[in-house]
Amino acid sequence: MSGDVRTFAPVTSPPAALAARRPGSFTRFLGRRDVMPTLLLMPVLIFFIVWNVIPTLWLLGLGFYRFSLTSGRPPRWTGLYNYTSIINDAGVWADLSRTFVFVILAVGIETLLGMALGLLFWNSQRLPGRRVALTMLFAPMVLTPVASGTFWRLIYDPVFGVLNSIIRAFGFQAVSFLQEASTAFGAVLAVDIWMWTPFMVLMTLAALASVPKAELEAAEIDRLPWHQRLRLVVLYHGKFILMLGILLRTIDAFKTMDLIYDMTYGGPGSTTQLVAMTLYRRAFEAFNMGWSSALAVILLLISIAFTATFIFVLHWRERRAEAA
Amino acid sequence: MKTGWRQHVYHAVLWLVALIFFAPVLWIVLSSFKTADQILAVPPKLIFRPTFANYVRLFSGQGFLHQLFNSFFLSISAVLIAVAVSFLAAFSFSRFRPAGTNFLMFLLLSIRMLPGSAAILPVYLMYVGFGWKDSYYGMILFYAMFSIPFSVWILKGFIDGVSPRFDETGVVNGASWLRIIFRTILPQVMPGVIAASIFNFIFVWNEFLFDYIIGGIRTSNIPVALSTGLYSNGGVDWTFISALTTTYILPPILAVYFFQRYLLVGMTFGTVRGEV
């Protein structure tokens, strides 16, 4: 039996096809080598220019003006005033350093925990109901952050929250996690860790999958101790994917906003105010557009630096693959 | 080799880990079937008679249905536009490598890496200037723009994986470029198209800040309504909120279940491929 074999498209012999087609002038126009690439790119370029290039230029320009939407006065040129005022603003520096502490703690813990759990899940191929289990494990990172923030607020609630019920059951005092200056940062950090550790598990599993089987078997035959196996075989091959994961997570943690907005709104005081939230409050509460534009430009430069690092790592692997 | 009870213990541990991560979600799902008294009971009740009153109330509210429609409408239309446009661009980037390809790909990615409030600020000023605020086309086009970088990155990776010999064969046999793109390349990169669509959908579905700032009453989606406390009359109505969140997080969870193969590609901009 030959079975039901399908081809993609009816294949006519070349001469017949050429004879049947009499290219019109438009087809000939499309056939020119330089036209097609530009034409295909055009829609994306239009999107890019209208929604990125123009707004970004606007942003760059506005950074040099004093412009408040609420004052009703036209923008006034102030030169570098906004930038110097940001640099001299102790609040901004505090928020920036808080953001970096948040990023380092969150990404560090998520990476360590994620790698540990990823190694644990390495041999899970024959786990009964694996797909459901992995869905449950990976769910936190795709959930709507606002929804996660909302229901964590209920869990953290000092009176009705399930967490405080557990704490009271052990005989301790209830804690209003999100309302107290000493606990709010940790509470938000914990939610971020809950949300994003699964991502590092995913990346660890991907990294482990990229390790050649033969080398693992060789290491097993050689009876390499586990830490050497990890360092010499697994990390050697998997470090690239892990690095991409850590970078993506760093960039994402730097942007954290929805969660904060929903859980603490930067409070109490400014203990959970990360820099994205600072910008939000200065731009859309105080409507201080000139100052905010300058801060946005600074954040843009930071993100470009992150992206450049990401691309560098990406190409570094390609170069290494070519050299090998 | 692990056999017998050791394997069982191992599997039990794995399930335990998965359950720990899912526990907060389960708690909300449970809460959504409780009455107001049960939800606020101290100590919390694990066993109770489920009620569907919260869902009945949820789906009979006009505001909710309108915002749910917005969530669906905005995400689906933005994704359709973004994926279609990005596929063409990705093909061009992959095959013709026009001057500045690397630079453009870099710029596209850095937009996605920018904190949301910095990205939306100039667009907000522009929309206020043009009067595009709170309009469906303004929202859809902006979301499409924000989904493009991700889609271009994913799709370019996939098209790079298809040998140019397919194009050459097509050219030799007299096929037009459009025919080559849509009949030869597209079927082979379908996984990429699916991954890009799913993850852009989840992104727009979950998005809150942009909708809040450049949208308005007409175009606000569920996350906006949820975080601006549209549903709280005085105190927070936890039964309503938990029914709402349970409904809203269902699509992303189902997406992870049904498209688990694409999770890795989707979470890494297509830079890491494979399955877990």
C-alpha cells in the first residue's frame, strides 16, 4: 500500500509553468531583487516609525523642557535642568538602588532555586500526569500579574488571609505583611520569586536538554563525583542557555511594575517603590512630563545596555559554534 | 537505575513541588466557590458546600461582560495584525538580510526591554495630541506594535531554520515570491506562528498599564478594572474578585497545558528552542 501521500502544491514541469505565466508589469516589479525585501518590511517599518521613532524623538526633545500637563503653560526650554535635577534627586537614587537590590535578590534566589528544581525534574520523563504537573508548575509565570497581585493580597491579609491563619495556628502574632515597612519589600519579593522561579526551572531543563547524552554516560562510566559532573559536563554545555535565562529575568525584574501597583502601590512609605513605579507616579500622577521624559531616557539607556549584553551573549555562542 | 519505591517517592516529590507552586492559585479557585462568610472565616475552611452564586453574579454584570469582550477583542486583533506583519518582515530579514538587519533587530528587542511606564509615556503624549486616546484602533495598533518585536524574533529564528533551497526550487520552477512565502515557507514555520500567536495573546491578555493609560472606560480590559478597584463598592468584594480572577486566568493556564511544547520558545523570544 502506498498510502495517502500528499504533496504541498501541484508541481508542473518548469517549461509549462513558465509558458502559462505571462508576468504583468507588477509581477516584474516585485521580481526585482531590491523591491521585495523593502516591500515585505514596509508594514513593520511603518509601525516602527509611527509608534517608536517619533515617540522616542518626542521623549528626547521633551527631556529638555519644563512641561507639566496640569499647569496649562506651554513647554519652556530648560536645557539639561531635568537631567541635573534627577541626578541630584536623592529619591531617584534611593529608588534605583532599591530596584537593583530587588533585581539582584529576586534573580539570584530564582536562579538558585530554579536550578535546584530543574535538576530535580531532570528525570521526570516517566512522571504520571507529567503534563498536568508541569502546567501547574509553570502556571505562575503566565498568570495575569494584576490577578496574582490581587489574590496574594487576599492571602497576605492580616485578618482573613490564609497565611496569617497558619501563623496564628503556630501561636504567633498576625503580621500585616503589605502594610508594614519591615515586611512589605520581602512580601513583594516573595511573590516575584513564586512567579518567576518556574521560568528558571524551564531554562534549567532546556540547559540540561542541551547536554550531549554521550558525555553524561562517559562521566557516569568514569565515576565522576556529582559536583564535577555538574561543573565539567552540565554547566559546560548548559551555561549558555542559563545565561540567557538569567539575562531575560534580569531585564524583566528591572521592569517590575504591575505587581507593585496592585499589591502596595510603592508603599508603605516608599519601601517597595521600584523605579518603574517612580516614573509612573511622576508622569501620570504629577503629570510632570518634562522631568519624567528625562527619567524615561535614562531608563531607555539602561535597557539598551541590557539588550546589548543579551545580544552579545547570543552571538558569542554562535561565534563559538563557528570556531568549533 | 531507580526502580520500585524509590521511583514512587521521586514522583511524589515532583508532584509536591508542582502543587506548592500551584497552591495560591488553587486557593483562589476554592475561594471563588465560597460564600462571603466562608471566604472570611477564621480559620479558613477547606471543606465546604460549593456555591455558584459568585459566577452567576459575575456573568450577569454588564461591566464585566464588556471588559471581558475588550480583553478578547484587543488581544486577538492585535495578535493577528502583529503576526501577519511580522511574518513578512521576518522573511525579509532572514532571506534578503537588508542593510541594517542586525541593528533593526536590536532596536526592536530593546523596545520590549524598556520598563512599561517609560515606553508608554511618549505614546501617551502622542495619543493625547492626536485624540487617539480610548479608541479601539489606537489600542489595537499600539498592542500590535508591542507584539511585533517578539514575533519578528521568534519567526526569524524559525525561517532561518528552513533551508533557502526551498526558495531556490520555487524560483527555478517559476513560482512568484508570494507563492514561495505563503505556500512553501509558511507551512514549515507553522510552529513558530503558533508560538508567536499564543505568547502575544497571553501578553496582551495580561497587560494592564498600557490599557490603563492610553485606554479609557470604553476600551478598558479586565486587569484595568481589577486593579483600579472598579468592582469594590466600599470594601473589597473578595467573593466577586476571586470568581473574576479564576475566570480570567483560565485562558493562560489552558494555553500552557495545550501548547507546552512552545513554552520554551515563547518565553525566550525564540532564542532557545526545544521541548521540556
